[in-house]
Amino acid sequence: MSPNRPNIDDIDVAHLLSATEPLAGIPLPSEGPHVAERVRIPLETWQRLEAEAAARGVEPGVLIVQLVEAALSPELQRAIAQLAQRTPPAA
């Protein structure tokens, strides 16, 4: 090994790993597995999403998850089905 670089096998890092705190800004894992999916969102929609997320004090990705979960909730699906069964108002 070079005199300027220590041999990595000779370094005990256990005390470094056990003493560290989670990195700031890195979200902790939440319950259950997650899937990463890339989606293309129109710029105007993304800007509206960013503004709404900022107003709620969350990251845009968190808001996306919340919106998808809400859209797929049984309560919303029932409400949509009930609205679809109504006769539209006369013009």
C-alpha cells in the first residue's frame, strides 16, 4: 500500500458506523416494500404539484403518494360510483 493511503483492511470502522446518526435529509424507510416508477408530468402540472407540496410542507414525491393513495381509496371509488349513477342536471 502507498504510504499516503492506509490499507482498508487494516481500518476498524465498526466504531464509526455504530456512532453515526442517520444522514440529514435522507428519508427513513417506511413500512412495507415500495416501488420506484418514473412518470412524465407536464411542466405546468409539476409546478402546481410543487406549489401544493410546499404549501402542505411535504416533498413533491410524498404528495404524489398521498394523491395516488387517496384516488385509489375505497371511499373515493364509492363516491365516484354514486356520482356516476346520478342523472346530470338539465342544461
